[in-house]
Amino acid sequence: MYYAILGEDTPQAGPLRQQHLQAHLAHIEQVLATGDALKLAGPLKDGHGEVIGSLLVVDLPSEADARRFMEADPYHAAGVWGNIRIEVFSPAAGSWVGGRNW
């Protein structure tokens, strides 16, 4: 099942993101090398280009698995994300799904 995950940054996340960036990127590299659960990931930015969170799309069996996926990231342990929102995601249209699926 696909899940869209939004990790909302805490007010003090900026310095924490920089401090833990290499560990976070190494974690993502390991995730990519060991499976295909991660479909999409990247930072979310505000209108001024400042990072305000992270967006991920994962293919995992359950919401609990999606939460564990996020909690395994060094950014979680560092306190970068203050809130993690997880929603079922149904890809319906776009190049990723080959056009449309209706």
C-alpha cells in the first residue's frame, strides 16, 4: 500500500538538518540499496526557499510500517521533525503511474 508521509520541521530544525545531513543521506542511500519501498522523497520548502519539512511516498504493508520507516531516519532521532503525518496515497495520474489509471 502506498503512503504519503509529511514530516513537519520543528522551529529549530534548520541547524539540526545541517548537523545530521550526512547521516540522513547515508540512511536514504542504504534504504535505496536494500529495497524498493521508497518511491519518492525530498524536502518541502516555503516561498522563500527555506526547508520546512520532508515529503515521502513509500510502498509498505501498513501505516505502522510507514511510521517505523520514518522513525528509523536519523532526522527523526535528531528531532528535525516535530510532527509526522501519514496518509494512504492512491496514485491516480502522472508519468509515475504511466498516465492515468482510471
